[in-house]
Amino acid sequence: MKVVIIGAGQVGSTVVEALHDEHDLTVIDLESSRLNALSYRYDVSTVEGNGASRRVLQEAGVADADLLIACTSRDEPNLIAAMLAKKLAPQVRTVVRTTDVEYLEVWHERQLDVDLLVSSELETAHAISRIIGVPAARQTDVFADGQVQIVEFDVEAGAGDGVVGVPLREASIPADSKVASIIRGERLIVPRGEATIEPGDRVIIIGSPRAALAWSEIMARERKRVDDVVVYGAGRIGVAVARLLLEQSIRVRLIEASRDRAREVAEKLPNARVFNATGIEPDFIERERIGNARAAIFAMRDDAKNHYAATLAKLHGVNFTIAVVHDAVSMEVFERAGIDVAINPRQVTAEELVRFAHDPRTLQVTMLEGDRYEILDITVRAESSLVNRPFRELPMTGALIGAIVRDGVAIFPHGDDVLMPADRVIIFTESARVAEVERTL
């Protein structure tokens, strides 16, 4: 597939990293240094210029492209580029990143001629909302209209009675779930019967939402259901998170340093308590009992402020902290500093953008561990060599089918179950093997 990517920043670079092996990529950006860095690392073509220019799009070969991904940090140039591309090449599919939820609303009303619009803020808010629902998880996502959940846990010392340190064939694995992978340092351990989960491991689970909660209780028994959340920062991400949590009947307190913004958000979200404060003054923290919150989310625009506020909240007793990290390089710093979950909006956005470049049968993609691994929701062809075979006879390839969706219903297969044509499979695999998995299925 020929793909034109507009924007070589963090989102564009992540998209290039995910797609360069299997696709013919051309990247457009205004900064030559970014393009040089990408072309040095990957076999991609580059064009220096404004992606919203007809001349630049023509130079990039959009007339022959199958897909255009406009993912700069500026909404209007992204939209103009996509709509221009449609005029120059009616066959091209267009995917646009936006930072403004209002554009998403306009797109849903069919007022924008693009194939897919991805809101960074909304995707990040959904990711945070899902983690709040499974408080021991470091990452989670849902598939098949919420019937299947993917959960990633760090295994701490003392966790997991009946599961940790026990061969998987003897472990008390929650029903309707499978261990998709055990990651031990840089090693991927295939979860066969003799394998064990050990403290310090990272495990990826595919199961039902009920199983995901059961795993959460196993991995962190002291964490209770989150029903009281403090959100630092009432920007677009903070407000989007607050709105989703309120819809789940979770108590929300929003802290915003700007008086005007605090007043505006209080009017938008009458069911949330909105404070005009920095949230880091000791008397405010004590008076409002911030330390008693079950979880705190740090969604300010400055990573340093998020880091300091999260550390302070931990010191005052907040048990579970989630930080929005705008600079991907800082992710490890947050995690090593004891912040429970760090989320990079650009990474979350890139996952959704990448989906359009997969096989058309692939309905959803989740990237894990810096795109070392992927979870795919893909429909099985009738011609696949795997159909009409019991699961126990399927080859052990390192990829694992954790669930199938048949006639709209999720099934968590056992050895006697048979893979059928038109089944949707939720499958874990290494990113380098995605193309092979898609061909096999």
C-alpha cells in the first residue's frame, strides 16, 4: 500500500515506525531535520513542504496513494490537506488527527469530507477511563463492543496468590481469560502450561470485562473500586476525562489554575466540583482532603507540573495516579518515579491512525510496549489454513488467539473449540509478525 503521511512529529514518527516494513511510505513535513531523522532510520521517501499545499501533495505522489494520514499538531492544515487529497485522488482514503472535539462532532454530522477523524483528547480520555475501571492495570483496551478486554499488569511482589509462581496449567486463572504473554525484561515468554508468572514480570491478559476485574483484584488486592477522582487540569483532555467519569457515576473534582477556565468548565460540567487553584498548596490539599481520593489524574499541559503534582499527591496518600505525558521521552521517568500509569496522547492517537493501514479485515489495533507487540481484531477468511481446526491443533507460533467473536457474541475458546470462517479473532502477536498473521488468517 502506498501511504502519504503529513507530519513527522511524535505521532507521525510512531505511525512510520508501525508501517514502514509493509508499506511504501512518503512523509511530508516543514522541518528538514525531522525528515532527515526518519529517512536515516527507515526506508521512506520524504518531501519538505506544507502538506496543505496542492503542489506538495502532487510532489509526494498523492495521485497514486491508497491512504493519506494527516497527523500534524495543527487541525486546520490537516483537514485542508485531506480534502485537497480527495480532490486530487478520489480513490485515496483519508485519516485526520484533530485536537478539537468540535471537529469530531462536525464530522459525525457528515460535514467534513474525510474518511476518519481521530481526536487526540477523546482517545486519551477513553484510555484513562478504561484504566480507572481496572485500577491495577498499566494499560487496557476494549474490543468487540466492550465484550473483550485487553489488560496489561506489572506483577508486584506479594501479588497473585494461586497465580504467581505457579505453572500456568495449575494456576487459578480467572474464567473467560487467557494469559496472552509474559514479558520478562526484554524476553517474551510464550505462556505454555509449564511457564510461570513471576514478580517483576509484565503480563498481558485477554478476557471478559469480569475476568479483567478478577485479574485486577489478584494483582492488587488493596485497591478498591474507584468512585472518587481528582483531575488536575481542566484543559481539553481533563474535561473529556471528567465527562466520561461522570457518565460512569464517579465523583469528580477538577482543579484548574486559570480563574476564567475554571468558571467556564464549572458551567459545562455542573455535576463536577471545580476548584480555581493550583492544587499543590499544602493547606488546599489538607482542606479538600485530596489525599483521600481513590485516584488522581494529572492532565495539565506541562509534564514537569504533572510530575510534581502527582508526586505530591502520592505523598499525601493518593493510592492510584495517572499522568498524561506529552513528551514520550519522559514516560520512563514518570514510571520510575512511582506514578502508576503514564499515558502519551500521541501514542494513543497513533494506534487509531495505524488501523487504517492494516488489512481491511482488521477492525481494531492496540499497540503495546512501544509497538513491540500488537493486539488485532481481524476477520478470518474461509480460505485460511486454520479454519475448521480445533484450537488444540493450531500451530504454536508465538501469536495467541485470546477470544473469537461469532455472530456478535464473544467466545473465550478452549482446546475443543473450532475456528470458523468469518469469525473475528482477538489475537496477540509481535508487531514484526503482523503482516504474516494477517496473511495466515
